[in-house]
Amino acid sequence: MTIKLTLGPVQYYWPRQTVLDFYADLENTALDVIYLGEVVCSRRHELRLTDWLELAARLQRAGKQVVLSTQVLLESGAEVTTMHKLVRNGDFLVEANDMGAVQCLAGKLPFVAGPHLNLYNAPSLQWMAELGATRWVMPLEMKASDLKILQQARPAGLETEVFAYGRMPLAFSARCFTARYRNLPKDDCRFSCLEFPLGLPMQTQEGQGFLVLNGTQTQSAKVHNLAADWAALAALDVNLARLSPQPQHMREVVALFEALRSRVLSATEVAARLATYTPDQSCNGYWHGQPGLNQAPAQAVF
């Protein structure tokens, strides 16, 4: 089975033209699936829902499967209204990132169960499949040995997607950390996130990278990277591997994972070459049942 390459939703706040140029540059790459939409903060409105739909149609014409992702943390009636509009788009599959979106889709339309739904056991997977999920994204903290158990009990017809590359979205908050950094209230943030296209890095007192602040989202400083663990993904019958967007060198990252998938390059070679394009050190600790910031040796079978 060939693992499909997917591009997750953009986690950061970029200017409108930057976003459009970013996706235009990826139209003719090896990506099979592209997730679109604002998942972090509704104040990020360089692109409106109509813009996302137009972009989705363009990418679909380019041969990509397009999935629209819902916002993870909904705090207002306006955000709920936007979620309802996205769910009722009528043309594209939806990734549900909170249970409100799941409720809107359940029994009505097929959907993707996003990585923030905390699906950690077989009964949860069965329940999602009964509600209409055709794909689920493994939680970031899950280790490979636990995924093996779930894969053995996975409902028929349910695809498994694993977050394989990118800074990990660890938590979401009602507070905006980027605004707080600039001593601004959340409701008058002056769109501070635009100044940090790859988030705002935080360090420990010892000067080591710790976390990245991205508005209401907290990310890992290190980049989760399962390139060296590709054989394990295949052995576990994973259907899709997700790459998370970064503002630079995304095309090169996609090309390296395609070279890995097609066996043009070995996992060791790809992992080494990715270091050139990765904005920080790599890690794979969660996959190996260790602290997430660790870099553990690859294991082909769990």
C-alpha cells in the first residue's frame, strides 16, 4: 500500500498573497490531499470562507483532494456560525476539529476526525466511524505501539492519517499569547501574528528552544519528523502522512517525502537532507513513547 502525502492546514497567520502564492507553488507537487482553512483564530481573516472555497476549487482542478478544516477552539457565536457554513459547503470533505463540528456532520455527511478530538481507544474509533468518519488523524502524543493496537481494531473503511512532519500544535487557549507578548489585549491584538510567520520562539533560561507561541496556539519548538520512521508507518498500514505547512522550503520538503515514498532515497538520506529545510532540530519522541522533544532511533516494527 502506498502512503498518501497530505498537507495540513496552515497554522500561522500569513498575508493573503503569501497564502495564495504558497498554494500555487504546491499545485504540481506530489501531494495527494490538501487541508485548507483557519484552525487557530477567527481574527485571522486575510482569507474569508469564500476565498478558501475558491482556492479549494482551484486545487481540486489541479488533481488534489481538498478537505476543509474547522477551527479547533470556538469561543463566540460568530465562530459557530462560520463553522456551520463550512460544514454545509456542499462540495468538499470536512475535517472536524471539535465535537461541535462532529455533531453537525454526524449521520449527515462523511468527515475526517481531526487530531484534536482525542481518539485514543478502539471504542472511540468505532463511535466516530458510526457517526460518519471515513478518516481519523492520530493524536500527536500517541505512541506507535498504541497505534498498532488501534489499527488491529480499526473499523472497516476508516483511513488512518499520521502527523509526520512539522511543529506540533500542542495546546489551544482562550488567551492570545502573541498579543500578550506585545502587551495588547486579545480583542485589540493588531494582528500581531503577522509579524511571526513561523511563530514566536520561546527559550528556557539555559537558552534552549522550548515552545513556539502562535496566537492562541502553543507549538513545539522542535519539528516532529517521522521521515526516519517511514518503514514503521508502512508496517502499521498507515494510509496517509501529514506534512504541516512552513513558510519556506515547503516544496523541497514535499519532494523529499515523495522521494522517500517512491524509494528514490532511503529514510536515512531523506532525514539528513531534511535538516537543510527544517527550521529547528527534529524530534520523534512521542512516536517512540518518550518525551516529545526527544530524538529516538528509528524502529521498523513495533
